[in-house]
Amino acid sequence: GYRDLATTSLGLAKIVKLVRRRGRSKPRQILRDLLLSNAANGGPTKTHTLFRSIATASIPIREDFDARSLSNLIYAFGVVECVPMFEDDGSTFFEILAAEAVMKLEDFRPQELSNLLWAYTKDDAPLSAGLFRLVADHITDHSTLKTYNGQDLANIVWAYAT
């Protein structure tokens, strides 16, 4: 279901990030070639093709995602810096998920909000001013602010500053 899709996306994103960071030892190079081989030819990377497939599968079931899974899904796309665009209406995956996140704002824990906001600061991710404004209003609400500790606030402020 939706949780498996979000968890798989996050796991794949972390693998891609690790492989990109570590260099080229033989098993890692094989994984890197598998995921990134089209980039050298100017085409989309296999990572982006894979994540576009995940995005396409996620759109019809986006309402099923709980706050944590939605945060993990968006975070995974931020980790691999992949923001699929949908030709139907020109919207991006991030814009579609931002609308869903706004509807579930009350359900997000501080770390989930931090991860969500961080993803929107990555390269090519459309900055959703509306989302950032609504999150700020949500956090600064007196009853909500009391539930955030210093580290939570620091992580969120860092996303705003990036």
C-alpha cells in the first residue's frame, strides 16, 4: 500500500545518495551504472525514470498517505533531487503533494514537517510559498508551538533559511 511505496522510495533514495557519495568500488560502481547510466548521454537518469514511476503510482492514491508516509515520500524525492513534472496540467509532483500536505498539516510531527520542508529546498524543487506560509502559521499557533522543542524548531528554521 501507500506506506510500502513511501518506505521503498525512501530506501531507494538513501541507496542512491550513498552510492553517489562513496565513489567507485566494484559493487557500488555496478549499482551506480545501473541507476545513473543515461545521464552521461544527456538523457534522464535511471534514478529519475524510477522515481517518476513511483510518482505516477503515488498520485492516484495520494489521499491514502498519512502524514509520516507523505513526508517520507517527499523527502525521498528531495534526497535524489528528482521533481517529476506531469504534462497533463504542467504541475510537478511536489506541487501535487504540497496540496495534500496542507490538508493533513495537523497530523505532521515536527520531524516530518522538517523533512517535508527540507525536500522543497532542494535543487529544481518548486518552492511552494503557500505551503511554507501555512506551515509557519501552523507552527506559530500558540497551542502547536508548545509541542516543539529547540531541535525541532532549529531544523524547521534551517529549511526556511535554505
